[in-house]
Amino acid sequence: EVGDNVDGGWQSTIAVGRRVALSDNVRIASGAFLFGYSGHPLDARRRALGEGDDPEQIGDIILEQDVWLGTNVTVKGGVTIGEGSVVAAGSVVTKSVPPFSIVAGNPARIVGNIPNQSSMFDNEQSKGGHHA
């Protein structure tokens, strides 16, 4: 599923397990790898026989509105990246990310937060701020 105003960088791969949803205004830089399945079971004998994933190895990937994935980010199946979040370049996201978070590393962890812009707008109005 692809929303409005979605931008995907070159050499990015999306391997759909069950479902991949890219909401409005999602940005994916080059070299991203979104994988909803691994392509083989954990058991070595079954892998040697060419068997596919076990059902619990397959998962949805959801990128909520305004998410930005930096260059060479990897996102595992079963992960939702919350609205407005930013994933730093080279990060490996193995667990869901709360809205308005900045995550980085392998595995990715929260390193910062982004102020909710609608909350910022509401606060400015309550202080008597003016907006064009």
C-alpha cells in the first residue's frame, strides 16, 4: 500500500511478507532494505532442503505518515515506525518505533524525539504567537 507523496530512493528493496504500508509523505533514501520475510527457516536441515519461512518469521511493515528512512536503513518484518519518526542512516530496525522518535544504530534505539508539530502550533497559538 502506498499513500500520497511517497518518495523511494534508488537501489532500495521492499520484500513483502504479508503487507507493507507506506503512508502519506514517507521518504525512503537510497539503499533501504525492507524485508517482511527472511526467505528460509531457522532450522539448518530445512534450509538445506530449500523450505521457506515459518509463519512466525513473516511480518507486516508499516511506515506511518511523515516517516523518513535515511540511506541504507534496514527494516525487519513485524515493525511499525510511528508517525513523524526519523531513522538514521545505516540503522537496522528490529522493533517498532514510537511516533516522533529519532532512532539510530544496529539494532536501532531511540536517540531523540521530535516535537509534535501540531502540538507546537497549538502552544504558539496559546502564547499569542502569529502564523502566516
